[in-house]
Amino acid sequence: MTAAGPSVFLLMVNGQVESAQFPEYDDLYCKYCFVYGQDWAPTAGLEEGISQITSKSQDVRRVLVWNFPIDVTFKSTNPYGWPQIVLSVYGPDVFGNDVVRGYGAVHVPFSPGRHKRTIPMFVPESTSKLQKFTSQAEDLLTPCPPVHPAGSWDAGPSTQTPRWWPRVKAEK
């Protein structure tokens, strides 16, 4: 008789980063990546990606629309370290250099179905007088910045809010 190994479950995430509102910026693109606990492993799809550059809509809302698809499957033996999506939004500064315009993260929804999430964004405060003078924000060094174990940074919501429409399917 063979001993049964630990049972695993699958978490399939497909959806899109739909749009964002960054009132003071235009021509932005977004990067996403997933962070997750040590018992989690991606089994299919892409766990990081980069969108196209988009301009604000011409209507009164002035929305940046990406409709950036996401499709990834994870497996795990327990829910500890449930995956989070981390978004980083970039755009040109006055000198044409790409600079960060916002970071944000949210847990993948825990229940199956169609979900809509609005992700509050933050920008690290500039540390040098030169960066403050040129309005250049501090950029986090890692492509997928770490998040606190609780799942968020110590930053409040701002007017910069991408919308994410995940569809989650859990299988045993």
C-alpha cells in the first residue's frame, strides 16, 4: 500500500487589467506580477507581464484603457500565502524618461466567480532634493516589489486607481 501524498488544489485566474485613472498623467503602461507564499507554484500561464502604452480617452472621464489580459494557474497544498497581484504603472517624465506613477497590490479573490477590484496606488516619496525638484519618484529596485504579510503597503488610497476584473476558478 502506498502512502498518499499531500493533496493539492488549483487556482486558475483569468481576467484583465481594464483601465486606470491618473488625472495628471498620460501615455502610461502597466506591469503586473504575482507574489505568493512558498507552498504556491505557478503551473500554467504568465506570472508577470507588461502592457502597451495607452493615452487618456477623449471623453470627460479621461480614462486610460489597457484591457490587458491575465491568465495564470497556481497550485498549492494550503491557502497560506494566497497569491496577490502587484501592479506598477509607469510613464514619461518631463525629460522623456520612464518613471513610476504608482504601485498597488490586491489579493486574488478567495471565492470562484467574476470579481471587480479597484486597486489603490501609491508612489514612494522622493528622498533627495533633486528628485523632488524634478518630480521624480523613488523607484523600487525589484521588478515585483515585496508586500507586507498582511497584503498591503503602508499607504492610503489616492486618485490613481487601476481596475482589475479577475475571474477565479478553484479546482480540487
